[in-house]
Amino acid sequence: MAVRSAVVLLLLFTSGFAVAADQKSNPNQCSISEDERVGLNGDLSTDVHAAHNYVETIARMLRAKEFGKLDCLADHARAGKERFPGGMWKLKQLYAGLYEPVQYPMHATQEDWKTLLRNLEQWVTMHPKSITARVALASAYLAYAADARGDGDASTVTESGWKLFGERIAKARRVLQEASTLPTKCPEWYVAMLLVAENQDWDAMKKRALFEEAFKFEPGYYYYARVRASRLLPKWAGKPGDTEKFTEEVADRIGGERGDILYFQVASANYVICGCDSDPHLSWQRIERGFEESEKQLGASMLNLNRIAFLASDYGETDPIVAEKALTRIGEQWDEETWKTKEEFANAKQRAANNAPILAKRRAIEAAADANMQTPEGLRYETSLEGPYKELVQQCVRPEGGDVGKFKTLLNVGEKGTVEDIRIYWHSAASHCVYEKLQALKQEKATPFPPPPQAPYWVRIDLDWAALAPIAAK
């Protein structure tokens, strides 16, 4: 993933911890207009565009140089830890409206950047004690640095591009250092400084110390963890497993349901768990658990629904049942930044509709087989069936052990030991061979297995090719 995408997305992230999401602010607390009030108080539980409208409204206020109102809104959002439904921090979205000259999916021109920086610098000059103005200016320089670098691989960046990148990161750091002397402290300051540390390639101990300081300042502002988790991926020179270990460690530090929520919030960032060249092996079970707890504690969010639907459709082994439930609730409230195109969103809905019933049936079968295994007669039957099944499988195992790995078979055995149904979850030449042999036995109505305790009877058998291959070699 390109640096520009990483910087922009890292700066844009959402959420936090609260017992209830604070959806609406007092419309008169900052003397905002009626149009501004509408843009700032959308309901993310029903409108997927509510957060985007908030960002757009903040951006318009900056262009209009309403610095006093922006300081007021930021102060209230920061002090009250205001959230949208689902946990998105309003403070984070406020900064999202301040550091980019145009909003997604538009592309900024150099004139757009100059105008943005000029407005932010004027804000700093007119309000020298404003922490918001300085953090916004530093964040803008970070995004402007990513613009200089471009979206390509490092080898495609020109010498002048690297020079501008370094200069703009250095400017961001100087602005943040100036901001650190102000009496008001802001959690977003740490996000920006963490990005400076990554882009200037600070010593690993210093990066970790900065993260620990940020985490101590505001544990619920999980954007810190997203920065660290993403930059520990192998594509950023991290070691395989670093991102997974860090995400689990931070979530466990918080613990319980809140830890699961944090795990979901970190993992659901597309620049952390995306299907790129560094796709991490994060726990789907904990992601799903964290999403469910997020809804219970922080309320429903159309953006969170889009993210869990996307992950259930495209991450790991996928879970079409979770995807279908989320997509049904989403309706037409699809998020463009998540799905990119309406066609991809529609394709995900179709895949989920096709595959959810299949997975539901598989899980019902597995549950029946597992229930049978909980009884004494079930354990005895599995032992008696395993011998003849291994003999059949052995006929398909190559001596060189080319199909090394574990595989699972679900067998439905009839009253006399006939094969009634077969489910094999492993794709290989050997597993296909086993399936064909079982199908032939089914067609012949042969009785290769002992009669089960009752019929029909589902049994689950787990075998390891590695244990069978040496026998085949003899």
C-alpha cells in the first residue's frame, strides 16, 4: 500500500469507548448556523453519509475562516469525548475536515494545497494558543508530504519527491513540537507525532515509548494502535506476526469486552487488514466478537456495518452468514470508501446470498457430529469407524507425502453402515480421490462401516496426511 494511502487513512480513522454514543451537540454552544448544525449532527446509525457530511461541513467552515467556531467545536468534542453511534470520535472527523484540501474521492491540485496551508497558518497566527490549529497544520503537512511522494513503490519516487517528502515531514514535526508547549493537550497530537516517528524512521524503542505515552494519555483513542499495527506489517519492514502480536497485546491490556472492541476497531481499518501483500492473520472470531460488543455498548453504525460486511466477504476464509446479516441491515446504505464501487457491493451481496445457506447447513452438520461425539457411544463408534476409513484413505495417499496437512471429513452413515452423505474440507488430488471412493461406495450401497448408534448418523473424522504418507511408502 502506498505511503500516501497509509498516511491519509491513518489520519481518517474512527471510534473509541463510551457507554452511549453522543450523537448530537448543543446547536447553540458554538453559534453555528442552521446549515452547519444539519451537517454536524447527522445520525450515523441510519445514514452512512453522516460522518462524511460532518467532515465536509468542517472543511467549509475552514474555507470560510470560521476559526473561532472550529476551536469551540474542537474544544467541546475533545473535552466531552463526543462520539457518533458506533464509537467514532467526532474530534477525529473534525481533523479529517481540516488536513485535506478536498474530500475523497477528489484529487487536490497544488493550488488546493497552498490554499489549505495558507488558511491553517492564518488560523495559527490569529489564535496562537489553539492546539487544534497547530495539530491540523501538522496533519496537513503530513498529508502534503504523502502527496509529494506519490502512490507508487519507493523505486518510483523521484529525488525531488523524496526531498519534498522529508521537508514536509520535518515541518510537521516542528509544528507539533511548538504545540506541545500549549496548555491544552490533544489526543490527535500523538497520532500526528506517531506518523512523524514512522516517516522519519525513529529508533524502535522511541516509537514504542511514544505509543505508550499516547496510550496512557487516552487509552480509548485507538487510532494510536492503528498506526502501530499498520506499520508493523512486513511491507513496512516489520516481521511476520508483529502486527498480530501487537494488536492482541493492546486489546488484552484493556481486557474483556472493551478489549474485543478495540481489536475490532484496529483490525477493521482497511490499511491494517487489507488483502494486500502483507495480509495479517488476525483473529476473525475476535473481530466478530468486537463488532457485536461495539453495537451493544456504542450503538449501531452504518460504517461499522459496512466494515464487518466487507471483512466477512473478503477476509480469510470469509463468513457469508455474518456478511448476509450485515448487508441486509445496510440495504442501500453502502460506503464508497469501503466498497469503492456499487458493483463490488452488489457482488458481495450476491455472494453472501448464495453462500450463506451452504455455510449454515455445514455448521448444522458439524454441530450434529460434535454432539454425537459428546456421548460415550459416539466416542466408541468413532473409534470403530476410524480403522476402515483410514484403510480407504490410505489408497489415495502418495508415498512422497505431497498432500501434507490436516483434513476434515464429515460422514453421514446409514443404519447398516452405508455411506449416505460426504463432506470433505480439503482441496487436493488425494482428497478428491477419497471423495470419489466414498461416492462409489454410496452408489453401490455398500456397507464399509459398522452400524452407527442410530441412523442417519453424522460423524466427524480428522486425519493428517503426514501421518499416513510414511505408511504408504512401506
